[in-house]
Amino acid sequence: MEQREQRLRAALAQLKQEHRDLDSAIASLEQTVRVDQLQIKRLKKKKLQLKDEIARVEDELFPDIIA
């Protein structure tokens, strides 16, 4: 059980880092003279997918237990 939690925490940290990296990439692209809207759209879609995956992993690590 503890190994599973460690794997989930490591996966969560990696997903959050990827999410931050995409934020930086999107911000950099938006500041360029020739903005590639298609590439920005793809990065934003990937960012949303990462956000969903982060939420899924967090739910596994910290389940909402209704008492």
C-alpha cells in the first residue's frame, strides 16, 4: 500500500511539473510575433488533459470520505 502511494505521489509531482512546463510554453508562444494558434490550442488541450489526470491521481491519494 505504501509503495502504491509513493508511486502515485511521484506521478502527481511529474504531472504537475508537466502542467507548469506547458504553461510556460504557452506563455512563450503567445509572446512571439507570429503566434501559432493551432500549436497553442494543442498545448492548451494537453494541459487540460494533464489537469484531469492530476485530479484523478489526487482523488486516489486523498479520497473524499463522507462520514
